[in-house]
Amino acid sequence: MMRASKAAISLRVLAVAGLFQFANPALAQSATAPAASSGEGDIVVTAQKREQSIQSVGLAISAMGQQSLAEMGRQDMSALAAKVPSLQVLAYSPTLTVFNIRGVSQNDFADSQEAPIAFYNDEVYISALGAIAGQTYDLERVEMLRGPQGTLFGRNATGGLVQIVSAKPTRELDGFVTLTGGSYGQFATEGAISGPLSDRLRARLSFTSDHHGGYIDNTAGKDIGNSKFYAGRIQLAGDVGDGGEFTLKLQGLRNNDERSGGLYSHRTAIPNADGLGEYVARTDDPYGTCTGCDLFGYVQPGDDIFKVGFNGPNYFNRSYWSATLRYVQDLGGVTLTSISDYQHLKKRYAEDADMSPAPIFQYYTAQNLDQYSQELRLSGSNDQVNWVVGGYAIKIKSRNEYNTDLSSIGLGEIYGGTLDTVSFAGFGQIEYALTDQVSLIGGIRYSADRKTYDFTHAENGVTDFTFNRASVGKLARQHFKDYSGKVGVNFKPSEDALLYLSVNRGIKGGGFGTPAFHPGDLSTIPFKEEVLTDYEGGVKLTLGGTSHLNLSAFYYDYKDYQAFELVGISLAIRNKDATIKGLEFEFNTRPVPGLFLQTFATLLDSKVKGVVLPSGRVADTRMPQAPKLSIGALGRYEFDLGTGKLALQTDWKYDSALYFSTFNAPVDRQPGRVVGNVRASYAFNDRWEVALFANNVTDKAYRLYNLDLSGPFGFTQQSYARPRWIGGSLTYRLGS
């Protein structure tokens, strides 16, 4: 798919690296060894709000440490899915990042929606799906928790969560800088410097940037899919009195006038008897417009999915910043933790929704979001008991505007408004050791949400309905009060084995849809909360001190799953019951020095019950983005060569066929695929590392997203993963 002129590695990285070599020598008086390789061993995680070995936690969890993340290279969030089981990531544009764990995900693309797979940054919940991309730099680790996590993490962790943990300020001088050059003129940076300011105060400054040209060749305008991104984070940590510590974190990121809105490829489709899209052959003319053409007489020429003809608009602008204050105080056997946070997101997005040179269908969105949250908790432990209790409050104000511009055919829909969310929760969990081998776990969280919607819709400049407390009364203010919780038992027959059984209940509050057209019945705009009950068991084994084998089995009973449905031009969220059954397998080993091997697999059997298809037929379907089989593998070999170490690494993942929508339309079926990456690196002088990489090395074309618009327009919007990306990086580390 790549054109040779754009596949060359940017030479600018070499010039900048040469300048960096003459950096201030005061920062380079002593060396520090590179971080551990991919075989990082038994990673410490905080899945239960305390530090534990990952093999000691009685739940399904995967984690990637600092060096494993570095070896992933400059890829988007979807690269995480290649490294851990049961994860799919929709990250086809920075405007939205949607995680899918074990078939549970958010499918509505409206900016105001929250997802059932929560995203956390240093224990802080990020509600906005548009704020996630770009936060994964200078990290200590990434944790992925599978299954409901509502007891301790709370909000909207119905199916699990992804948490990133920032590298923290250090008491000694530390830091690094990585310069990356790659395909399409890419030049990217990542780095940090950390150290003491005084005996009791320390700081860390982190930064990243990514600039490259568009990888989608646009014959009707500028190429699409470029990046103009940069971000920074500063942390100040200090000791307070006797046993107190604070961390103040300020961070911001910006996408500056990118042409990354609507990274689509056009394909003609026609509804079948069930009203679901089927592809149209290039020799067919179902609409009487031309062979292979959609309803408006357009067909994307050629077979190259990355060669389009878009007249625009295709832009994306985003600014996001947050401030977090974390305070921990040892009260003598009890620890007090306070986490205060504020976030602001401003986003502007536009796409050429008809994906042609004609001005037929243009789509615009704008979002301004403010979020405030506060968590207070107390925790303690002794030889027999670990406990935590706390309270949580959050307020989200999301102001959203949308413009579905079909003025060329006489329709213009401008709509939007404000969604106010206020939520309070109290929670507690206790783990009690009955014996040295058996412990019981119990936890509960009670949450109370209040959501208020003020929404206005206008067609062709005339307001045709409003949805607010003045017009529809209580319908525009919804209250959701329910509990999540956990009961479980852990059994440790030896130091190297853990068996666990648990029942977990997760909830996600209801809300309001975002109708692009008059829905007819305004009472269909609100939707109910969803409840997921997880019955799960697993085993974690450490074999010979060099290998880990983890197995888990689960059954999800899903009540009122919030299913996103598109019927014609009407968007809605409708509650459906569902079930998901699954098995998971993880194994990693270090059989000889320098060699690390990892493999994982997931089997899923999912069912959404009673789905009403556009034709009116009722069917049971599969959950979106839930392949029946996923298998992944990674191998890394590191050995001495000359004065340094050479490391060779490759990872591969197979996903069987999956669907992108609850309807399981033929055009929403993504066939099975195998995707792999390769990397070679050479570390020398305890400070320098040079690496070469190829991501999606076989240049596999596969979709991350599809929207079936065959009914109203005769086409589908298809978004593909990036083509093969070749590059190199140079890293310099400093420290004491």
C-alpha cells in the first residue's frame, strides 16, 4: 500500500541526535543501565489499590512495564491489543479511543457518551473518549483489568479497565530522550528529566511529540492522516511532615489542525432483505447511477484503500489539560489517600462523510468538557486483613454541537446541547485470611448518578424539537442508583500457585442518545443502565521461577446492554440482554538468559438477545468486536555483541472474524487477520540505544471500524489500520 517515496525513514532524526550528543555534560557524569527487557518478570500492580505482585492478585489482569512499552514504539493505542489477551482497540482517529475487553465496549460515537471499559491515568478516571489518545508517554506501566471492577475503581468499569501509570519524580537524577524517524516523514520525540530539587522536594518533566505526513493519498486535496501532536507533563512531589507525601501533576496535549478527521475508505453497498448492507460488485448498478456506484453516482477508483478523492472537510483540533493533586498520609497503621482532579477538553472535528469529491454529506462536531472529581479513602492491613473504604464524587459538564450537513439534497441538521452529570459513591473492600492458604474477599460500592440533558434540534434552520426539563419534564433528568460488588475466595496451595473464584457485579449508568434527526417519540432518547454479572474462576502458576501460566474462565450475564443501533439515518441506543462465555490463556517464560517468550489466547462465545433488525425481524447476534478466537505470541532474544547488546524481537496476533455492529451486517464483518511487528535494537555504553522497527510488517489491510450507511446513501464508511510503518529510533539515558 505504501508509496516508496513516503516510506523512507526521516533523516532528521540523525541530525538532531548528533546535536544531542553534545548536550550539557553536567547531566552525563554517571551512567545508568537501560530498563529491563520484555522479560520484566513479576510486575507489581495496583489493581486492588495496593502494591501486589501480578501473580498474587485473584483476578484476570495483564500488565506491560516500562521497557515493554518502549519496545512497542511510536504506535497508537491500538498496538496494546497485540500484546495482551481479550483486548480490541478502536483508535482509528485521535477523536475517539474505544477499548473492548471480552466483547464489552462502547459503540456510540457521540462525544457525550462514556464507555463501559474505563480509562484511568494514575487512578484518575478519564470520562471523555476524545481525551485518551496521546497520554501514553513516559509511563511506568500499563495495567489491563478484565471483568467488572466497579468495587474499587467504580465508574463505568462494567467490563474492565485500562490504567496507565506515569513514571514518577525520582530522588536521584534520571531521564531519557528518544528521537524517532519513520514512514511518511515522521519525526517524533519522547523524553523526561527527573530528580531532586531539595532533600524533601523532587520533580519530573516529560514531553512527547509526533509529526508526520498523511498516509492516505487524496487526489482531490491534501493527503489525509497526518499528525501534528505534542504533549507535556510536569510533576512535583514532596514529603510533608512525618509520613505525608504529595504529588502535583499538570499535563496538557494538543493536536494542531490535523487532517485526521474521517480516515475512511469508500465502498458501495446496498441493503439486503433485512435492511443490512451488502457490498456491491464493481460490475453491478443497483441504484441506476453507474456500475459499482453508490446512490449519488460515485465509486472510489482503483483497489488501493489508501487512495481517495475527498473534497473535505477533514480536520481535527484538540486541546486537553488536567491538574491532579494526590496526597497520602500515614496515620499509624492506617493510610489516608486523597486524589483531587480537574480536566478540560476542547475538540473540533470535521469529516467528508460521503468520501467523494462532491459536497454531499459533511459532518462536524464540537465539544467542550469540564470534569471535576474527588476521591478519599482509608486503607490498612495486618497479617490477616487488608481493607479499604472510601468515597468518590464527580461532576462532568459536556457541551456538544453537531452538524449533519446534507444541504446538497435539501437537509441540514444542527443539534446538540449540554449533558450535566453528577455522581456520588461510597465503597469498601476487605480481604480476610482464614488460613495461610485461604482468603475471602468481599466488597461493595453504591453509586448515585443524576444526569440532566438540555438538547435542541433544528432542521434546515428551524427548531423542530427540544429535549430539556422545560419541554419534557422529568424525562430530561434521569437518576440511576445501584450497587456494584464482589465476593471471592483465593486459595494458595503453595507460594507458586493461586486459584481463585469470584462473582463480580458491574454497572454503567443510563443516559441519553444523540438523535441526528427527529426520533418521532422523544421518550426513546433516554436509555437504561446496564448491569453485568461475572462468574469467574482462574489459576495462576509460577513454574520454576522463570515461567508463568495463567488461565481463567468466565460467564457474563449481561442485563440491558446498551446497544448502539443505526436504522436508516436514525441513531439510537437500545437496551438488550446478552451473554458472553470465555476462556483465557497466558504463558510467558525465560528458558535461557536473554530469551523471553510469551503467548496468549482467548475463546469467546457472545450473544446479544432479541435484536430487532431494520426489516423488523428479531434475531440473536454476536457482540461487536468480539472475535471467537484470538491468539498472540511474542519472542525477544538479547545477547552480547561487541561492547553492547543486540536484541531481536517480533510479535504477532491472530483475530478470527468479528463484526463492528450489533446488527452483524455483512459489510460489518471483518475477516480474520494476522498482524505482526518486528524490531531490532542495539544498546551500548550503558546510555545509548539505536533501534529499527517495522510495524504491520506484512502491510496487512484490515479495518478498525465500519459504519453501515447503505440504507440512506448506498455506501459504508470504512476505517483501516495504518499501513506498514518502517522507522528507527535513537535513545539516550542519563542518571546517577
